[in-house]
Amino acid sequence: MDGRIEFLQPILHYGGHFIAPLLIAAALWRSEWRRYGAVMVAANLIDLDHLLADPIFDPERCSVGFHLLHGWEAGLAYLAMMLVPRWWVRALGAGAFWHLTVDYGDCVMQTLP
Ligand SMILES: [Zn+2]
């Protein structure tokens, strides 16, 4: 991995998991951004599925497609949740799907020379 990317990756990762959801919530739900944003950040809890893996954390491993809540079936479920007429189910689905997007970005960066 290129030195610049190595420096940027954690910023993109944690910014993507904790700051971007608040910005997305602000863009989509305007005045309601606080509760939607809080639930979207809470959707990062899908990372608890890492506890089922051995080792729990491996920086060289791509989470997407490996962990139970990071598979394509889970991704489809998150998209379907966005259609449910309950605000918190929507926010949770949007947050979890966004989480997969950010994790996938990490996988792409890992493959860079
Ligand atoms: Zn993850």
C-alpha cells in the first residue's frame, strides 16, 4: 500500500463510520438528523459479528463477504429495511448498508499497490 493511502485509510475508515452517517442523516432527514444519525452510527454494531471470527480482527482481511452481517444477503436485508415504514428501521438499514460501503472501501484500498 502506498504511504499516502496508508495514512488516509484510518481517517476514511473512522470518518466513514462515525462522521459520514451524521452528514448523510443531515442531508436526508434535515431537522431530524440527530436521532437518525444516532441510529445510523449505532448500526456500526454489526461489527459485533467479528466476535464470531478467529482472529477477531485481521487488518489484511476483507470484512465484506466474510462475516455473517457483512455478506451480500445481509446487504440486501439492509436495503429492504429502508422500505419499512418505521423511522428507526430505515435509519438502521441505511446505517448498516453505509457501513458495508465503508468497509468495502477498505477492501479496495487494501488491493492497491
Ligand atoms: Zn464492519
